[in-house]
Amino acid sequence: MKRINDYLKMETSTIIFSIVMITLGCAIYAVGINSFVLPNKFASGGVSGIAIILYYMRQINVGATNFILNAILLLIGWKFIEKRTLVFTIYALAMMSWFMEIIQTPSFTSENVLISSIAGGVVMGIGMGIIVRGNGTTAGTDIIALMLKKFFGLGFSLGVFLINLLIIIASSFVIGLENAIVTLIMKFIASYMIDVFTEGFDRRKSLMIISEKQDEVAHAIIEQVGRGLTVLKAYGYYSHREKDVLYVIVSRHQVVQIQRLISQIDAKAFVTISDVQQVIGQGFTFYNADNRNKRFYSDNANY
């Protein structure tokens, strides 16, 4: 076991946690495919999308096709993925393909295809989000995107988007344009659910405040909102004066309260408000091992 720990650079408890999470996520994802995608003749992005198209055309086994195609991509692009993620990805692919075969759940169909697509997107997104939380991925088209970035300079996110778009466009010739459009809606919902599971439900807001009455503003935020602030040193190019910028991170429902306070104290204050995906630290959330999945590609890959 120690040899496995050293190879993966993970504690035994973390390895067990990852295996449990990936197994659960794969089972839920397989339910999404078998209960929502196939009965409603939807498509999907990625390699599973190709497997589903082949199933509609030739009744070729989805689970087996998904595993074989992903295995080929892993053999071609394994050097782009870090060791730990490679191991968990192989496990995830095996489990997902197996669950697609053994899990027989009732088909969920509705006269309103949007309802089916929303439900399918939620279920598949939850499954994939749990897989990612367990330090796993399903690789697939991500490997192609990394190769496009390395050899052609195409951005990774753009590469993934274009590949998935091409697969869904190709599927429209098999499932029809309407179902292809509904598939896009399902993919957006699934992507949102993945973000929820990896980044959390409670997104934060950051405010940068420039005010001539900065002490009063800062005191009001601390006393009435209960948030600490950071003072950043800045220089106004127009006024040629040094300025202090107040920086604070708050929950979404606290933004309106702070806006009201600033307006009451200094109506001329300059305020910018930005979205914050995740906050790690005292008063918010602390770092944990799950955050490692934010970077699952090899650090030494020159792409």
C-alpha cells in the first residue's frame, strides 16, 4: 500500500475517498445516460457522444465503445496527464462503461423534451461533478484539446468547445436538429452542475472601493456587515495622487447592504463589483485535498 501511496502522492484515506466518490459518480452518470439520454434519443459531447451516435446508427454497445475510444485516446495522450489523474481516469472509464451495462433503470420520457433534457443534465452533471471531486476525470476529448494546443496553439477551452460542438452537430444528422439543440441545453445544465459540485453553491462577490471617506466606509462595513477589509495602495493617473483602495469579499446578499452603506456615507465613491468563484481562508472555506482537481494535467507537459 505504501508503494501505491508514494506513486499517487496521496494518503490511504484520500485514495479510498477518491475511489468511493468516482464509483458513485460513475453510477449516477450511467443512470443519466440510460434513463434520460438514450430513451429520449439525445446526444452528448465528448467521446460518450460518439459512442451514443454509433449506438443510434448501428446498435453498437455504448459502454464498450466509450471504453475503447477513451482507451485509445489515453494511449495516445497519456503523457499529457499527471500520474495520479491517469490512474483515477482509467478507473473511472472502467467503472462508467461497466455501470452503463449493468444499471437498468426506468426510462424517463416526457412529451416536453425540455423537461427530460433538464433532468438528464442535472443527473449527468451531478455524476460528473462527484467524479471530479474524487480527483477523477473521463479525459476523452480533453486529450485531443491538449494535443491541439501543443501542436497548433489552439486554446484548451476553445479546443474542448469546438470538439464537443462538432460532435453535437454531427449527431444532428442522426437524431434531428431539434434533439441536437435540446442536447446543447442539457450540456449547459450539466456543466453548471459540475461547477456547483467543484466550486460550491455559494459564490462570492469582491468589491474594490475608492472613497474620500475610506475610514468611515471601512468602519461601517466592519461594524454593520461583519466583514474585514484589505487596504491596497494605488495611484490615480488622472489626479496624480496616491489613493487607498478598500478590498472586501462578501456573500451575494451582502452586496446590496454594502452599496447602501457606501451611498449613505459617500455618494461619490467609486466601486467595482466582481464575481469570485471560490474563496479559501478564514471566514470562508479552508483548503482541502479536493482542490487538487483544479489542476489535473501534468506540470511538465509542454503544451
